[in-house]
Amino acid sequence: MKEKITHPFEPVFDENSRVLILGSIPSPKSREQGFYYGHPQNRFWKVLAKLFHEHFPNSIEEKKYFVLKHHIALWDVVKSCEIKGASDSSISKVEVNDIQGLIEKTKIQYIITTGKKADFLYHKYVLPITNIESICLPSTSPANCAMKEEILLKNYQILEELIK
């Protein structure tokens, strides 16, 4: 059964953010943890820590500091929707976040989407407003566990180039 979900947390950004990483909407585990990519088996933070040769950020404050230090902003495409559990494929009745408004407060030049659904939603609802083409990277979600961590890391290396 689907439930109506409203995005529970604010975007993470500052005026120096250059790359915006967008997911679809936080999973039930992420909402429970109170932050982006919060499922214990989600590999997002592990991949970024390896990519930038840093320690794994544990607390929400460490994660915020980590992304801001690397000029990365975090948010999601969806402000509210109907969804069944954590199933992105079940997302319907979408209202999107004001991504253009966030971009105007930053130096964001690049949009990264984490997964095909986030990319689809970005293209459908947001690209016509921002006119910034997205780069779709594979999902780090446990639902994409067939993808080896080394492959994720190789895909996410583009962040190093975009942030320079």
C-alpha cells in the first residue's frame, strides 16, 4: 500500500557548492536516521570516503561537513509523493523541490542524479527549469547490491573532476 511522504529534511549546501547530488526521496531507513543515504547498507558514504581518501563520516554533522568541504550539495528531486516502502518504481503524484532556487544561492554547475528514477524525475520535472543536464550515476542503494563497490567507485570518480 502506498503512503504519502513529504521530504523530511533540508538540503545541504553553502554558497561554495559546485555539484548538486540528487536522489529521488529518502527511504524509510534514511527518514528514520534523519539524513541522506542513511540505510546501513547504502554505500554512498563509503564510496565518497574512499573516493576522497578520507575517514567514513559517521554522524550527521560529519556528513554535512564532508560534503560541504568538497563543494557538494545534497538534496532530492521529490518534495512529496506517494510511494510504497522504499520502492522508487512505485513513486507517483510527484511534487518537486525548488532546485532552481537552491542553484541560485550557490555556484552549482553540475547535477548528479543517483539512480535511474532520480534521473527520470529530474529530466521530467526539473531540467526544463534549470537547463542543466544531469549526469546519472548508479544508485548506491541496497536495492542495487549486484553492482560491486569497485564499479560504483569507478563511476563516482567523475566527482573528482567536476569539483576541481
